[in-house]
Amino acid sequence: MATLTFGYFLLRRPDDPTGPPVNLIAEAESAGPTQAVIWDRSTDAWTFRPDVAAAILWANPERHEVQRVDRAAAERETTRFTTVPLPTEAELTEICRRAT
């Protein structure tokens, strides 16, 4: 199967909208159900969590400052909250496919 294309969203605290990001959502661009990967602090891993992504991006956007960024900015900014690099789009696709 083909590699998915992702959009990247940095999350910051609403009380510090210009501060460092606290997480990142990589959301697959598709017409189907939400497929998204986020950094899971409890497991120290990039994890398939479409439920969390949908809640943050669409249901309760006021809970975070959300900024859409390109892949290069996403890779650069993830180093501010994790030492585990952002997976490649092929790896993100595999994370999504394993979970569905």
C-alpha cells in the first residue's frame, strides 16, 4: 500500500501560545476516518491516537494553541519535548496501518 501523506500540528499551552510546543499531532490526509499519531508521554512512543487528535483538533480546540506546520518544522520542534525523532511518513503510515 502507498505511504500516507500527513499534516502536522504543534500543540502549545493556551496560556503560553508562543512558548515551546508540548506535543505534536501527525494526521493522515484522507477522506476517511481520522488517522493520527501523537507523542504519548506515558509510553515514550509515537502512538496511534485518532481519538485524542480529533478531540484536540476538532472537538475542543480551545484547550491548546494549535499551529499547522510543515514537516521540516515538525521534525525540528519535536526535539523540544522528546528525544525520540518524529517517525518518517512511511513509519507513521505503518503505525496507522498496524492499529486499524
